[in-house]
Amino acid sequence: MSLFWRIFGLNAVVLGAATALLLWAPVTVSVPVLLTEAVILVAGLGVMLVANAALLRVGLAPLERLTREMATVDLLRPGQRLPVPGQGGVAELIRTFNDMLDRLEAERATSSARALDAQESERRRVAQELHDEVGQSMTAVLLGLKRAADRAPEPLRAELQQAQEITRSSLDEVRRLARRLRPGVLEDLGLASALMSLADDFATHTGMAVRRRLDGDLPPLDRQTELVLYRVAQEGLTNAARHADASRVDLGLRRTPDGVVLSVEDDGRGVGVAPEGAGIRGMRERALLAGAALDVTHGRLGGTLVTLSVPTAGKAQ
């Protein structure tokens, strides 16, 4: 039944019941109308309005559910669908809405994949330039400072050696940034080794304690999935250092019957009521590429727990 005929039928029921009451009820209307007759008519009108409102609420309940769903749909949390109640206009509307969500999620996943691929390409380019151009230039400066310090008199030698140490420290920072932009260890040694290197580097430069729990017998993962897991771990550690005010982070990667689960948990301030920031939204974008589910909850350490569940049986459509 279409929505028009549904509403028409509900109103027809109310009006038919009112007409029947007028035909068979022992009630007459005088001219002019008496007070008791006016009270009865007003009461009857009130009953008709209440009955009409109740029937319309029941009839339009699927539209209200659809409205609430439309207000809460997030394409970064795929799979939100409304049940289709039988046949008719409302059912067809809900079915069309669900089909629209299917198309939007597929298009969002495709566009996100293109954007993140472009981002990774740009990261590799910048990392290569940092390593080849900036790194080599700073290495040449470092060698020049060393030669100048060897030939300089004693008062000037100390200043040149200090400049040499500053340059060496800057060169190490450039190399660290290049490794963050392009995780070469991920390509060379695999995911587990890359996560261990990431945790060590994070602990060294932030002073936070990082406990690692990484399974060694991981199932085969494609290159894109490994990169998704690495980037989510990297962003989770970065959020713990920048926003959580944490002193400890647990980084875990375990095998499950359905795939692998990555977890990053800190002992910081925890999940608040504020909207998700760009970091978490970026992690959700990456999770879509692997058909994974990302959850951000309150952890047992008192802070934030980020969990990424990646299936190995196939990616979500």
C-alpha cells in the first residue's frame, strides 16, 4: 500500500467511525445548539483527533525510524541499514534508502582509496627527498664542520664541535621523519618488525613506556592491509602522546580465527564526549580500505583503547 492510501485509509477509519456514531447514537442537534449538545460534539471531535493522531503515529512509524537513521548515518561506520517492513510505499522508500547507502559506501571507499594512495605516494616522495637531498646536504655540512674543527685553533674548535653536534642531531631527526613518512622496515622485514621499530622509536622520542604484545604467527596479509595496520598503530601512538597525557601505552597485534586484531591502549585521559578528531577519522578512512572495523572505547588502563579488527577472509564490499 502506498503512503497516500495508507494515510487516506487511516483517516477514512476515523471518519467512518464518527459517521456511524452520528447515525446510530441517540443524539440530536438543536438550533440553536444547546450547551449539553455542544459539549458532546466537542468531546466527539476530541476523540476523533486523538484516534486520528494515534493511527497516524502507527502508520508513519517507519518514516520516523527512517528519519532517525538518516540523521545518524556515518559512511565511516558501514553496515547501518533499516529493516524493510513488508511491502508498500514506505517499504519501497526504506529499500531505496538502503540501496543509496550501499552506493554511497562503495563510492566513499573508492574515493578514500584513491586519496590515501595519493597521500602515501606523496609521503614516499617527501621521504625520498629528505633522505637523498636534505640528508646528503646535512651530511656534507657535518663533514665540513669536522674538517674545519680539526684545523681550527682551540677556542674556535669547541664552537665548531658544538655546531657539529647540533647538525648531527638535526640529521638524525631528518632521518627519523623520513622513516615515519616511508616505513622502509615494513617493506623489508614485515609488519611485526615494523611495529617493534615503531614502538622503540616512539618510546625513545617521547619517554613513554611502550609494552609490545605481537604475535609472530600472523596469517598472510597483503601489502595494503599491512600498511593500514601500521598507519593505524602509528596514529594511535601519536594520539596517546599528543592528546591523552599518558605515561604508558600497550601495543598489541594478535591472530584470531577470522583475521588479526590490532590494539593501542593508553593510561591517559580516556575517551571524552567531544566529536572525533581528524586523527580518528583518518584511522576510520584507512580501516575501510582493509574491510576492517575500528572501535575507540574506554580501556582497562583508564585511557583510550583503539581496536582494529581486520578480516583475512575477504574485504568488505
